[in-house]
Amino acid sequence: MTSNQFQKMKLLALGALLVLTQGCSQKLGYIQRQQGRDTGIARLFTLNETVENATLMGADGYLFGTGADGQDIRNLFGYYSFSSGAFTSGVSALAFDPNSKNFIDGDVRNVLSMVKAGNTLYVSSNLGLYEIDLRNLTVPTVRYSLPYSARLSDPSMYRFDSMVYVPSTNEVWAFRGNWRARFVAGALNVNTVVWEQQPINTSCFSEYKSSSSFFQGKVFVAACNQVVVYDINGSILWSTANGSPDPLNVIRQLKAVQVVTTGNMLYVHHVAQAGSGYGWGGNSSSSSYIPTGVYVFDSNFNYVNYIEIDPVSFAVSSDNQIIFANEDNVDVGAYRIPWTNAPIR
């Protein structure tokens, strides 16, 4: 984010602390922190609205967040504009059917994954899968949910580890364990969901909010100890586990928890693991050791940056200048991304 944009966001945020705005809209609030040197990651501010136990996602110029506000522990859902800093409450989407449960249902920790597909937002939680109409962003409404709209009783099959929108086919792919569900965006129906078993597993990391992304015409999936890449027809192009050849040399080394894209950059959150099993310790003295953090790749899949952060959930601003991170389920920090082209250490 340019200095002028940041100063604009800063002024908007400070004004929010002094002026009560009308309706649900309010400005981005933050607590400013001391900036670090240009060579390292710097915490610029802390979000005041969607903070505790936050699930984050960036899409189409907005940061989507679901969490608790940290003061009276209200459950919140809303959107921050990357350009203006304005926050808009999405609480109307929580008022579904009084005889059913909404996707938070009193506990923001229920949320598992989110994806935006055009004017539709999909949220998967412990309560099921929800299709939310975003045509009026200030009043998002639930159009359909599984299991409740279909009068089913068991939500477990709709608890997805990650979801991704494939624009070339207008489909949402949702991953759970070794299953993939596919359905047309904007037309969710219990009878139109296609289920396909996969030779991968996406359900290993309960400590993190998993995510997958569409990038350069391919689908990148965080699958436990590997990154799996699909073509738009649903075929696996390569994965770390099967050792198939690929041009993405650095990505193949990463044990992906989350995969996020801004359109021209791919961000892969890697968690160092022990030499055997899925231990979290890693061996920092080994020549093959790759430290935990977020690894960044450009549109040609060249490795271009390393961000020393280990978030539960994260999103990146459209201009690739700020990473928003829930690191410990206590708050959400906004960090300046250090573009130093640091090599893998």
C-alpha cells in the first residue's frame, strides 16, 4: 500500500474513534504500533472489529473477516475495504431462519473456511455450508444452506477444510479429507453437488484455518504435507507426494497449511515438520530444513519473498503490501510485507 493510501487509511481509522457513523458502516479501527526497519516485517496496526478467533479471506478489494470484537464478545462478520479502510457489518447474513442455526451460531470458532465467487460468498462451518448473496454488500443474505435448506440433519459432510472458486468453469471446489465437492457458483442445491474421492488428505491441521486458491489457471490445494495442483478439468497435475515432475521447484518443498493469492502473487504458508511423521518441531540444523513462514511466488512461479509469520488465518491486500494475520486467536494484526527477496534459509 502506498504511503498516501496508508495515510488516508490512518486518518479514516482515527476518525472512527471520534465519530459515531450511521447505520452499520464504520471506519477501520486500529491501534497503531511502532514500525520496524524496512528490512523486516512491521506491525502497522491492529484491527478493532473482527479480532478474536478470526477467519480471514481477501477477495475483490475486500478483507472478509469473522470473529469476536474482544470487548463484549459479540460475534461479528463483515468486510474491510482495502482502498478506503471502511468496515461494513455483515450481521444481516447471520439472521437466517429462526428455526435453524446460522453459520456462527453464537461461536465464531465454528467457521472453517470461506470463498467468494462473483456476487456470492460461501461459508463452511461446523453448522454446514451457507450460500450468501452479496449483491447488496451492506445487507448480505443467506440464500441456501446445507443441511438446513434441504431439511437434512447431519452437517458433517459439509464441513470443508478449504474452498476455491474456479472462474473458468464457474464452479466452487470444496475439500474435506479425501473428498472434493463441486457445484456451480450461485446455484447451490443438495441435488447438484458432485462428490469425488481424491488421493489426497486435507484434514490434518486443526490448529490452522486451511485455504486453497486459483492461480494462473490452476487450483492449488493445501493438503497436509504437500501442495497439490489441479488443472481446471479436475485432474491432478502434480503433488509433492507422488513425485511427479513439475517446474515449481520451491513450492514442491513446502508443507502447506494455507494457500492464498492476490491475483498476481501466490502465498504459501509452510509449517516446518520433523523428519518423520507430522511433528511440528523440525530440525533447524539440517541442510534441508525450511523454516515455518509464508513463501511468496510471482505469476511465473518464481520464488520472490519470505514472510516470517505463522498465522492461524491470513489474507493479503490487493496491492501485496499488507498481510492481515490472526496469529494466536487473540487479535488480527496488519503487517507491512518486507519485499527484500530473502532466499529460503
